[in-house]
Amino acid sequence: MRIFKILRILVLIALGLVGLYAAIGFLGVPWAVKKYGVPEVSKILERPVMLRDMSFDPFAFNLKLEGFEIRDTDGSPLVGFEQLFVNFEATSLLSDAYRFDIIRLSLPFGLVKILKDGRLNLAEVGGISGEPSAPEQESSTSLSADEKPFLVDIGLLSIEQGALEFRDESKSPTFIADIVPLQVTLRNFSTRPGNQNSYFLAAELSEGERVQWQGNVSMDPLRSQGQVEISSLRAGSLWEYVEDQFRFEISQGLLDLQVIYDVDMAQDPVGVVLNKGTMTLRNFALRQKGHTDELIVVPSFSIRGIEADVGARQVFIDSIQSRGADVQGWINPDGTVNFQNLFASQENSEVPEEVETSSPQNVDSEGPPWSATIKTISLEEYAVRFEDRQPSKRVPLNIKGLSLQAQNVTTDLQKPIALELGLTFNQSGKLSVSGQVTPDPPRGDLTLALSGVSFAPFQPYLEPYGQFQLVRGSLGLKGRTTFTSQSGQDANVSFSGDITIGDVALVDPVASEEFLKWEQLAFQGMAVESQPPRVSLEEVMVTLPYAKVVKNSEGTLNVERLFSPVEPAAGSSKEEGKTMDGKSLTSENKAATPSPLITINTVRIQNAGVDFMDQAIDPQVVTGIQSLTGTIQGLSSQELSKANVSLEGRVDDVASLKIQGQVNPLQEDLYTDVKVLFQNLDLTTVSPYAGKYIGYPIDKGKLSLDLDYSLSENVLIGENKVQVEQLALGEATGSPDAPSLPVPLAVALLKDRDGRIDIDLPVRGDLNDPEFSYGQLVLQTLVNLITKAATSPFSLVGGLLGGSGEDLSFVQFSPGQAILTERENEKLSTLAMALSERPGLRLEITSSVEPTLDGPALSAAKLEDQIIQLRQQELATSAKGELPSATEVALSSLDQERLLKKLYMEKFGEELGKESVTDNASTKNAPGVSEESLKGSGPGTTPKPGFNENMPTTEKMRLRLLKTIQVSDDELRLLGQDRAKSIRDHLVEQENIPEERIFLVEPNLTSEAEGQSIRTNLTLTAQ
């Protein structure tokens, strides 16, 4: 019985102890925690701590805390949870590891806050400064060799419906991020070496934003393998935290990320391997702050097949793909691009000048350098809406349908990258590029194809250089380009292919008409090299080129106005001859840059046309060249090379034009040797010029030109052969610009019997002369020709007949005579030939009389007539009244003396031998009497038979009789008229010159003698 009592007592004690244990566990522990534990924790943390309820099962070792909360000093919740349940396996106290069957945390929450001064709110809890404490000695933290590690086993660790709020009040506005709900599951967790602990973490950052992290982790050694998956993460969520530092905002965008990882902390360096990574950005949009227009929109951007090995420093990406992106940009008036400021930090938007950019340095000198490879880059259907706002009118530079394919892009810059690019430029232009490029050293081999690039949008770029409008035109290109570069050497760039510039039209905005255009300008078989500079072309073909040149009423050409700036830029200075750095481009600099070798096998011109309108003339002149077609072959900048020119066309759709010869416009020393032929050019087209500069309009006529030009060493030598058919001038215009010249006479002198004018106009000029003008040179030569024709017409006539022609301007007569000598007859025959060849000429005969020669000669003729009359009377008496004619009278010398004596005695009735000194004196002073004629009466003179010694000599009697014979002005005038008539009669009767072309002019009675002959002057005039 005693035993039973003892057993009962022991049972009661045991039950009491159990009861006490239960009471302490179920009641005491919760009471003590609430009564003393919570206030003590609050005191330590210096924050209010609240615990709504607590329970402890001392038998199952289950601990449950409910409504735990730590509040901040302002009373706001800081951290806490709704319930914490812990189930500890008590038997594990006797094993080598502490085991928890379940640790479950329900509805945990926390507030992580960065205060305005940058401090972390949690760092303030309990007076924690947040500064790292001094490191403890290694022996205090490391296990001794015989000390066992602390092991923990957890059957299930679960965090359910967690919530974490992050607030950064240092940002303006305050940045807020929530992670809710947060779900963490960790099963069969153990800190035992080599144990693989599986885990699962799921969180939702905001509606639709999810994070999943699952895998396994080993604590000894520390290693984790698993997969991270982020879906629908708003790009703005991450961006909002740093957006205050930049000038743009991300308005939308969703980020997806999946990657398999393997992290091994036991390796040195830490081993991190990523596999099968994929990152996708969807519906991304970026814009400038304060604006609603999206600048960058990317509907789809993905990176697939991401593989990385941190230990090996290698990154491999299988593909980067994107589609449908749209980018909007512009160049500001100051020359900056909008993205420069957009992506610059707001705190420091510009890179300081003193900061030198340098290549990033690899601070970790150990191990191989990082290498990265992207197998494929594919961009499709990209669009770039870009414009240049620097000109007065914005220039669109829009790209659509951009497609880029790149293969094997790697950090090994010596490996080639395969490229394929295609795009549409400004709606009409098509560009495709394919080939390979190598970054270092730069080199590439690309095939290019460009078509339909319109020039019209680029008109604003031309405004500073001209006043024309480029209304249409397109560029096409097809070929291959290569470029190579060696260290320390200039890059060598080459191109081979064809370039076409088609359907170009330039408009004069003042006249609202096209002044320059062509259908096609094609450069075929082009080969370009930069080292050494060389350009070669198989053929340059220009089809239907057309130009309209207009001279306005002020005398300015439209091309001068259209290809000059509107006005010089204010404050601009001449920078000609300077390099980019402002240094003078001296002859040494120029010599350092060799001129490119240019060769063009053939230049082919098809149906070229030029219209010229001169509005400075009234009426205005309109003329032009049409259908100019031909070739220029063998152009080259090589010294001494010459190109053959062969061109044919029409002028004013009627006259033919031919150009043949050799040129070399590509050499520094220009060379030209060409022949230009015009045939049957209607001169009425340029009649206004004739009216202004010659003084007579052209009513009719055709022009043919044979021009032979030679240009060498800037000296121009020209042989102009001009042929005019049926030229007819109108009435004089009285133009003040016309020279005061008898133009009709010059025309009549030049025009032959067929109505043709042949002129040679040699010209010569130096192109180095700043006043050189080819037009002025030819015009002055023509004026000189007209002047010569007007001032020296007989010289021109003589030139036509192969002589000087100066002696044809007069006819010489003996004193008192009107009979032409043989020599003068020959001169008139020559003159008649010229008159026959020049039917437009008239001849004016102005006879001359010289009284001092013709007077005595007429007196002597009268005396001779008197003597003949006496003889006629004698013969009539002997012939019984029949009077012979004067031509039938023959006088011997004796008859002359006898009849002279008889006439002398009849005239004076003087006695023989009473000659007085007065008579001698008067005889001596008689007209035409000389000292020699009086010598016959001197000593030693033998008297003639029939005269006594006192009778005057024959000569004295003649002189005395001549003194009595008077010659009137009428007689002299008749002599002059007879002379003119002799000339006229010879020309009319002997040379068959129409009488109506010969005019007699009133004789000149006061002319001077030319020796012992008198000249009758001839004058040529126009009909």
C-alpha cells in the first residue's frame, strides 16, 4: 500500500510538475512576454512595440505570435506581421541539428524609408547608426577545428501574403514602391553540407507585375541553382526612381525576363553561370518631360539565348530582335540633336571640357578579358521621323521600313561582321546595303543600291548658296564600296559602280519657270580611289539637258542672280584658302594634297538645248540651240592628253550646228582646238542687236559661221569665218550705242553679186586679263572691220581682188585733157570688176580742175585751134570754098611758125622789131610762161627764115598770144565734166557697168595738182 501511496504521490508530483510546466508554458510564457518582453524590446528599439496575442504549446513546442507590430516614432507602422507560427521538434535537442517542422509567417509587412536627409529609417531603430562596426577577431567568428558547425533543419519555411513598402522621401516627388503579395516557400531546408534545399519565391510588385524565383540552394558550400522569371515589370517602375536626374520619362513599357542561373560561392572568383536567358521589352515608349509626344516607341525588343560565364568572362547572345520601333528626332537651330540634352543628366547636362574621355580600364588585371558575341541582330520595320531645323524651312529626313540584319557581332573587333540593311528614305528613296565590315582596323566590303532619293526636300540647304528652287530630281546608285585603314595612314576608300541623277529641274522663283533641267545624268562604269586619288568613268551620259539664260532689262543674267546668295551673311569674313583649324592653305599645303587623276572615256550628250532671252533689248531677243547631240571622248587630267569633241545640233530649229576638235578642260592648263560650224542661221532673230549696236535692224538674212578656236596657256586665238546670205538692213535706228559708221556702205562693200558676205574675223585675247570678254572681243573686231570698210573702202575692194586697192580711188588726167590713158583704163577695168562683184555699190565721180595747170593747157589748146582755123581758111581758098575739118588739117613746123606769125600780126598789129622790154616783162609774167621759154630770144639765137632780126621769136609770140587768151570757170567746169564723163563712158560702154550705178558730182575747181597730173576722185557709196 505504501508503494501505491508513493506511486500516487509521485504521480501527483509529476502531474503537478506537468501542470506547472503546462501552466508556465501555456500561461506564464505568454504573460511574461507581454508583460516584460514587449516593453523591454520597445525600450531597446526606442519604438513602440505591440503584440496582440501570443500562445505557446509546451508539449508540441508550438509558438504562435499574433498582431506583432513595431511602430515608428510618429506612430506609423514600421514592421510587423499578423501571425508567426513555429513548430519546433523537441527531440532535435538531443540530435546534431535543431529541427523545425514548420515556420510560417503570415501577412508580414515592412516599411523601408529613405528620409529627406538620406538616412534609412530602419537604421534609426534602437539608435543604430548604420555605420559598420569594427571587425571582430577572426577567432571569435570562426569555428575551431574540433568544434561542430551549428546545424538547422526546417521542414517547411513559408512566408505568406507578405507586403513590403519602399519610400524614398529624398526624391521629389516621393518615390513609392510596393512588393505585395510576397510569397516565399522553402521546403526541407537544412544547413547540412551538400544538402540541396529547394525554394520558391513569388511576388507581385503591382498589378500584373510578377516575380518568381525558384530553385535550390546549398549552404555548405554556398551554392544556388535555379530560375528567375520576371513578367510584365513596368519599365516606369524602375525608371521613376532615377527620373529626376534626367530630362526624359518612360511613359510605358513592360519588361519580361527569364534566366537559369548557377552561382557557386566556393569558387574563386565566384562562379556565376547564366543559361537560356531571355529578356523582352514590350510596348516601350519614351518622351521628353512635360511633353505628350512620344520620341521613342518600341513595340517589341527581345534578347534571346543569353549565356554568360563570369569566371570565363564570356557572354553569348543568340539573337537580338526588334520590330516596329518608331523614333522621332531633330537637329536644333544651334546644331545640337534633341537626344543630346534629352539623355544628359539634369544636374550636369554637358560634359565638361576639361574632362578627357578615355577608354574604360579593366581594373581586374587577372584573368582573360571579357568577350561577348551576338550571333544575330535583327531589326525590322523601324521608322525614324527626323528633321533638320537649322534651315529656314525644316528639312525632313524620314526613314521607314528600316531592316537591319547583322551576324556574328563580337568584342573581337578583328572579326568581320556580316550586314544587310534596307530602308525607305523620305517615302520614295530605297537603300539596300549588304556585305561585311571589320571594326579594327576599320575595313569593309559593301554592295550598295540606292534609288529614288528625291532632291526636292533638300531645297532649304541650297538657300544660302542660291536663289533658285530645286523642285524635283532624284538620285540613284548601284555599286560596291570598300574601305581599309592602317595605323598611321589615311583610309583608302574605293567605289565602283553607276550613279544616276534623274529628272532634275531648277526653277526661277521670280519668273516661275524652269531654267535648268535634264532628264538623266548617268555616270556609268565609275571607279573611285582615295589613295592615291583617282576617278575614272567609262561614260557620262546626259539626256535632254536644257538651260534657259535670260538677260534682264538691267543687263544681268538670270544665272548670275540665281546662283548667288540672297544677301551676304552679316559679319561674315572671308575664310577662303583656310583649313578646318583656321590655318592658311599655303602652296605647300596644296602641294601636299595631290590632285586626283580623272579620266572619262566618253561624255555622251543627247538632245541638249539652250534658250537665250535678252530683255535688255527692245524688242527682246529670243534664240536657242536645240537637239545638240554628240560625244566628247578621252577626257583626262593627265598632262598633254586631249579629248575629241564631236557635237551636232540646230539653232532656232533651222540652222545646223557642228562642233569638232579637241579639248582638255580637266588640266590646269586649259587646252582647246575646236571648229564650230553654223549654217543658215536666220539673222532676223538677232535683228534687235543689230539695231542697238550697229544702228540698223536686219530685215532679212542668213548667217553661216566657221569658227576655229585655239586656247593654250590661257591665250585664245580665234579665226572666225562669217558668211551672210541676202542681208538686208532696215531704216537707221539712231541708237546711241551704235558707232557713227556708214554701215550700209560696209554691207555693200562686203556683199558680192550673189548677195553673200564673206568675212574673216581673227581674234586674240588673254584669259588672264581680268577685263577679258570674248563677246566684247568679237564685237570690237567686227566694229573695226566696219570702220575699215567705211574709211578705206577701196583698200577693202583691192583686198577682194588681191591688191591694196588704194590707187583705185582716183583717176589721173594730164593738164587740160579729159582723155584716159592706158594705165587709167586698166585701173577702171579693175574697179569695174569690183563693182560687178559688189552690185550694192554705187560710184560717185568727183572730177577736179587745177587752174594753174589746166588754165595754160586750155589756153594752148585754144591757140592751137586758132592756128588750125587759119589753115582751114587757107585750104578753103585754095579749094574754092570747101572748108576741111580740123582733123583733116595737117601742119608742118613751118606752117606752125608762119601761121603763128600771121596770127600774132593780126592780133596785135604791131610793127616788127618793136618789141619792148615791157613786152618781155609782160610775156614773162604770162600764165604758164617759164624762164626757159624766154631763152629763145637771148644772144646767139639764130633767126628763123622769113623774120627779120627785130621780130620776136616764135616762143615769144606764142607766149604773147597765150596771154591774150582767157579761160573761164565754165570752161574749166566743162573740162572737169568731160573728165567725169570719160570715166563714166568707159565704165558703161567698155565695162558694162549700169549707168544708174554711176553718179557725176560737181567738179572741184580748187583742187591741188599731184605733180603734173590732176586727180579725179572716186567715191563708193551704198545703193
